[in-house]
Amino acid sequence: MWSSLAFRDFRLLWLGSVAANFAMQMQMVARGWLIYDMTASAMALTWVMLSFMLPSVVFSLAGGLLADRLHKRSVMLVAQSLNALATILLAIIVFTGTVTFWDFIYFGLFNGTVLALSMPARSAIGPEIVGREHMVNAMALQSATFNLSRIMGPALAGALIALFAAGDTGSRTGAGIVFFVIAGLYVASVVCTALMRHRALASSRGTSALADIKEGFRYMRDERLVLGLLVMGFVPMTFGFSVTFLMPAFNADVIGGGPEDLGLLMTSVGAGALLGSLALARAGDIGGKGRVLFIAGYLWAFCVCAFALSGTLVGALLFGAASGLAGSVMGSLNMSVIQLALPDAIRGRVMAIMMMAHGFMPIGILPVSAIAERIGIDTALLVAGTLLLVSVAAIRLWIPGLARIDTGHRSV
């Protein structure tokens, strides 16, 4: 289960990811709590998420070029440092009580841009460190890192907000302290990256930036299964992750819970996801990857619908955990198969194209958010689960070969 951690640089990458992912999950809860407390609007939550993710559409291709042309470690180091400094500034603004809704939009745009420019490098550096024989294990452990943070990060953030707010839910002090903790975690991630020794030379040999970008899109066009995996990792997941994006609204409007309950709900999703990613890490390079991918997608759709109809905290915790498990298996396996398919020389640019597609996720969630505003959050999530099921079935009809993928990325 832990074979990839035998590599020193991957251990540092993994530890840095633990710190950064904890920071991101805690920030999601603190930011979501503040925004919904300030606006009482599910659409406001979506607009802030949109500001964070849309830069991926604009800047991910540039990030892919940086990953294939420059030292990936250097790109990561600069980006993480900028992110830490921005978070310290936001913490000061929140702590002093001068924060506004638009501050979250501005910082979302900045942090989203930094992430878009650096994430292709972070995604592409892992396979270079561990090699293809450990790739599935490494991807699953990276996913486990993210999911571990989803378990503990939200609960910690919710508890700290409740503790330092001292019963005054309108207070910005508790959330401000949480943002300072988040900034410290980002600094820890910078330190881990700085200690890495990986110095692989850039692999891009394109005559120009435009030629390199065209090569990436040509590869996606010619490799039909890779294109299908890209769509599989974008369209269904847009609807599946509605549970996470709109959790503050579900917590307030359906459960009637406070920050502690929001932390528990986010934690339950993360717990299920951690179990799914660890199970995949233990299984290693399993056969029948395509079949497992679609089964996980169908189960995820069922769990999202059941979550929407749960109506109680206990039911939401149960189906939230099941939703996280199915979504984690689907996402981790999808990413592993894509990484197996990609040659090193083009990996950064294809990862950038994937990130660019993921940047459109909030646009897909906008109609779900609109339903939540006008009809109810439970109805909106039920619609999201139904669309998840329909999209997975449609992709299987469109590219049947995806379901026949066995141990690699080719059909059997």
C-alpha cells in the first residue's frame, strides 16, 4: 500500500500535499461559513467557487507549458510561496473584521491563477519520481492525501471557528484565526517542496509555445480513449461534486446545523473518500479498470440522490461517506489510467488541458445552484445525482472501449 513512499522526493511531495490539502479543506469550510453567514445565498457560494476555478480555463495551458519547459519543482515553489503570502493577507482582512464578499472573489481569482500555473507541474512530477510501475499506487496515495484532509480539515476548521467565536456566529475572529492556521500550513508545504532534490530537465522540444500547445490538443484528438477519460473525469464529476460545493447550504437549510455540523458533514464525505483511495492503493494495478470505473460512477450517482433525500444529520453523514467513497474510486482510477497513457514529454500539457476543462465545473453547477435558490437544496442535489447517472451512461454509449480498459489504458 505504501510502496511509493520509499522514494525520498515522493515522501516530501506527499507531506507537502498533506499540508496544502489540509489548508485547502479548512479554507473551504471557513470561507463557506463566512460567505453563507454574510449572504445566505447558495449562488454566492457558487460565484466564489467560480472565481477560484475559472482561471484554470485561462491559464492552465500556460501552466502546462511551464511544466514541460521549466523545472517542475521551481514552478511549484514559486506558486506555493505566492499562495502562502496571499493567504496571510486574507487572514489579516478577515481577522480585523473588514472582509467583504468581493474580497473572496478577488483572492479566489488570484489563488486560482497561481494554482492553474502550477498544478500541471505538480500533477506531472509524481510519475517522474516513482516511475510507471508505481504510478497507480502513487496516484492513489495522492488521492488518499487529499481525502485525509477532507476528513480532518473540515472538522478542525469548524471546531476552531466555533471555539474562537465563543458563541457569536457573526464574529470574524474565529474564522480569522483559522485563516492564519491555513497560511501556516501553506508555508509548511513550501518547505517540503524546497527540500526536494528532483531536478529533471524539461522535456518539451517544441519550436514555439504555440506549437507545443497544438501538439497537446493533437494528442487528445488522436487518442480517443484518452479523450473519453478526460470527459469522464470532468462531466460526471461536475454533478457529483455538487454535494461538496453546496454543503454549507444543505447544512443550513436542511439540517439546520452550525459550523460543527458543517465540519462533520464535510468530514463524512472525506472519510468515505479516504477509504476508497486506500482500497485502490492496496489493490494496486488491478485489471478491469474500465468496468470498475463505470460501476463506481453509477454507485456515486445513487449515493448523491440518497444524500439529497436523507433529511437528517445521521442519514446525510452515512450517504455522504458512501458518496465520497464512490467518487474517490472513480476519480483516482480515472487519473491513474490517464497517467499510464501519457508519454513524459507531453504530460504537463495534457494535465493542463484537463485542468482547463475542470475550470468549467462551476458553470455546470450554476443551474444546480439556481434550483437550490428557487426550489430547494434537496431538490437541486437530487437533480445533480440524476445528471451524474445520465452522463456516465451517455459516455459509455459514446466510447464503449472505455469499459473494456484492462490493466493499462488500452481496451481488451
